[in-house]
Amino acid sequence: MADVNGNGKFLVGIYDDDDVVLKAVKDVKQAGVRIHEVYTPFPIHGLDVALGHPRSRLGIAAFLFALSGTTTALLLTAYTEGFDWPMIVGGKDSYSFPVYIPVIFELTVLFCALGMVGTFLVSNGLGPTVKPLMFDLRTTDNKFAMAIDLSKNKLAEGDIEQLLRSSGAAEVNVKQF
Amino acid sequence: MHVTSAVRTPLVTGGKTYADVTEDVSRQVEGRPTREWTIAFTISVIVLLYGTACVFWTWWEGLGVWGLNKTIGWAWDITNFVWWVGIGHAGTLISAILLLFRQKWRTAVNRAAEAMTIFAVICAASFILMHMGRPWLAYWALPLPNTWGSLWVNFKSPLVWDVFAISTYFTVSLVFWYMGLIPDLATIRDRARSKVSRYIYGALSMGWNGSAKTWARYEYMSLILAGLSTPLVLSVHTIVSFDFATSVIPGWHTTIFPPYFVAGAIFSGFAMVQNLMLIIRVVFKLEDYITVEHIESMNKVITLTGSIVGVAYLTEFFIAWYSQVEFESYAFINRATGPYWWAYWAMMTCNVISPQLFWSRTIRRSVVWTFTLSVVVNIGMWFERFVIIVTSLHRDYLPSSWAMFHPTLFDISDYIFSFGLFFTLFLLFAKFLPVVNMAEVKAIIKSSSEKLPKSVSGVAKGERVTNPAFNKNVE
């Protein structure tokens, strides 16, 4: 996606309907055109698969963060009550695992949620100072935009435009970054 | 795309298009504040200012300004805390558990319900700070080493578990709510006309552009967050109930407390959601999105959880008799027939009898009935916590120390403070952020709309989605 910030010239097909754009992705790909990305106002199930995006590995990150939370809680409780300052409260052993389960659970959830959301923001390049890369401002409202990077396609601009229109695009615009 | 049975009633009425959803929800974020909003906000701020002054006086003078005595060391403070935390359970239940159960009606109400959750938890936390008496030492509840002035916290104490549970719940709910807001904030950003709002909503929406890859990861993340929040929401009120259940006070050390508290929390939370949504849908003209179907679905949840609570009350009584522990029996007989009988019967009437009226279809689809009964339920749930806390404490093992609790002006004013805080925050949310999740409502329009107008789809031509033509794009 480096060319996006450089001298990219894109053809943007604007669609009115989610089912049409999903079908269009398959048609355009079948015709041998490389699609840069599709922008939609809401998630369309199956669109990422149709575009050939790999399955997200966010779950792995979530698991690792959860594990770090569990470890932190285990170490914290074991160090404070089992080693640093042993105390017998309520007739329980100074280190007694079962009563630590609530704290272990909460820290697991906390670390997992914060870590995963942080990973999500970083991996998608999202942040408060990020300028959004918008191919069409209406894609957060009611339009679906399919962006095609002309520098990565051998087909002529006119042919791609024709293809987009025949796949159901209501309009085709040129966008230069 | 999903194919919806014709039996299912529509969740979005009025033949709304995607653009209509954006327009109807963004309208009041972009427009000037309405007169109703301004009046409500002014009242809330005045109440908040009065309450803040009273809370500061409580801290300045000390907790002696409350009606506590040496027998009753917890009264309205913890009653209010448990009540607000309970209310804070509906939002996460709607957004997380109903997401896992694929309940589509969740989409129109989840945003406001989650906001309510966050503000309710803030109110609950304010009572924790209040009842500490010395809030500047609140950090003693955190696991910090001795050199900070205290020993390590006692990890065996349910009060410490509560610190972890409430703070985790607040953080995760806030994150879940905010992540849900990002796509809608981007919608507002792209519609914004003024430079200031484009800048503010631009920063808040974090550069979201709705690419297919981001959406796919976003959905994956939402699913995991929902999976995390589901046990979390159950754990929070479970741990709150441990504050009582792990003690040896008759009427408190009951093993059914965790499920009973969780059911009660969802019960009162849904009642509060009903109250807020019934006002929002009229004031913001969102009747096409928050329909009678939504109200009815939530009333069904209220009936279910209200019945669980009713069974729990009866079980407690049965166990008190069956255990043959005379102190336990006395605690319950005293609740029902002692000097606090009125609180007990207020609780029984409001919580056990009133939700049963929702078995009638007419009542559970009536806006007036729903609003009234929701208020009644929340009064009842406040009395439930009062009954559990005060009537269990006021007559202990030593008859010479029996006492009654009399609320003072500051008990009442500090409770009023929390209403000022809650409504001020909620009204700010309702004005400056989209109260309905636009992206999620757009995603269910095809499967759940009353009828599809031509502009949404070239495929359906005004038919409902029972049309198998919608299936053809899905392998």
C-alpha cells in the first residue's frame, strides 16, 4: 500500500448495494483485474474472503495478551501473599490459590481486551492523528466503493471502467493521491 | 445474506434506506440542541451541582453526616452502589451476550444501553469513593508496596476482588463501546460541515475508512470482545454478591447470591434501558428503529429475570427454614414482619408481582405500561438492596445493640448527586454522539426491514427478504 501515499492513480467504482458490490468483486477478479480494496459503510460478510484477504490473526494476539494477564495475576498474588508478606486471613493458608481466581480472571480479561484492541488499532494504522484515506466520502454513509490501482493493472483505463460499469457500478471516478 | 422467515416481525419499519439511517441518527448530533434537551440538561446540571456540594460536605465533615450507627455500618451508600452496578449490567448483556446469540434487535439499542452501562458504573464507583470517607486514600485499594503507606492489599478479600472486577468491567465496557462508535464517528466526520466538528470527530474516529480488511478484523475483534465480556458481566455481580455472601451475617451468607444478584442486575438494567429508550425514541423521532418489537423483546427479558429473582426470594426463605439455623430463620422472619416490613413488601410487590403483568401481550407492547413498570422495577430493586443490607444488619446476634437506620439529608442528597451525574453524562452522550449504531442497523436492514425501497437494492424491488434472490450471491 506504499504507492497510496505516492503517485497512485485509482479508478473508483461506486456501488449502491452490498449484494451488488459483493458480486462485482467476484466478476472483476474473474476478469483478471487486481482490486486494491473495497470500502463499505458496514461489514459485508464474505467480502474479505472474496477479496482474498488472509484470515485475521487477531485471535492469536488476544490469546497471548490473555496469557500475560493470567501470568501477571498469578505472580502478583504469589509474590505478595506467598513470599513478600505472608499472612493468614480467614483461616486460609497464606498462599491459597482458589481465592485468587477472581483476580486472575479479571486481569486475564483486562489484559486481553486492552492488548487486542491496541493490536487492532496498530495493525490497521488507526489513531487519533491519522488522516483517513477516503476514496469517496459517501462510503461511510450509503455507498460502496471499489478502488482499483491503475499502476498495478495491465488493462487499459477505459476497459477497467467498462468492466466496473458492467458489474453494476453506478458511477466510476478517478482518484489521484 | 440471511433469509428471514416471513413470520419474523420487522425490526426496522418505514422502508428506511441506508441513507435514511445516516440522516435520522446524525440529525440531532449535527443540529442545534432542542429545547427539551436544553431544559433537561439544565436541570441535570443544577442537580449535579447541588449533589457535588453535598458530597464535598460529606467528605469535609466525615461520614458522621450520614445516618449510620455502630450497628448499621453500611446503608444507603452500598445500597446505591449495588443498585447502580446492577443497572450497569444491561448494556454489556445487550452488546455481548445478545451478539453471541445473534439477536438482531440488539443493534438499535446497544449503543445507548452501553453508554448507560458506563455512566451507571461511574455512579456506582462514586459511592465507593464516598463510603471510603477519605477518598484521597482510595489508592490503598490497589496492590502497591508497603512504602506507599499500607501493606499489600488482601487478595483474599472480596472487597479487593471488587476493585479488580469493577475497574476491569468499566475499562472493557468503555473500550467495547468506543470501538463500536468508531465507524459511526467516521460517518459524522465525513458529513461534518464545520471545521471544528470535522477536526473533533476526525480525531475521535481515528482515521477510519471502512476498508474491507479493517471491517473483517473489526468483526473478529468484536466477537472476541463479546466472548470476553460475557463471562465478565456475569463475574462482576457475582463478585459484588461475594461482598455479602462470604460473610457470616445471617441473611448474607447464602450460596444462591451470585446467580440471584446477576439476574437482579439484568432485571434492573433492562428496566433502566426501557426508561431511557422510550424517551429517546420519541424525542429523537427514532420510532422506526426502536420499535414495539424491541420494547417487547426487552420486556421478555425483564419477565424472565424478574421471575428468577422471585424464585430466589422464595428459595432464601425456604433454606432459612430448612437449614434449621434459628439466626437465619429470624433474619428472614424479621425482614417480612419486623420493623422494616414495608421495605420487604415494597420489594416483593415491585419485583415479583409487577413483571408478571408482562405475560399479557397488550401490556408488554404498551409504551405507557412498559415505562411505568420499568420505574416500578427499579424502585423495587433499590428496596431489594436496602432490605438485604439494612435489615440484615439492624438486628444482629446481640439484642442490646439492635438499632434502626434513619437517612439524613446527606444520605438523600448524595443519592440525588448520582442522578445528576448520570443524567448529565447521558444527555451529553445523546447530544454529541450517535445514539443508534448506524453501521449495525444498516447491516440488518435487508434481512429485517419491513420493506425494501428501490434505492437500497436493485435486487429486491420493494419485497421483503424472504425472496431467495438474496441467496444467490452467497456460496
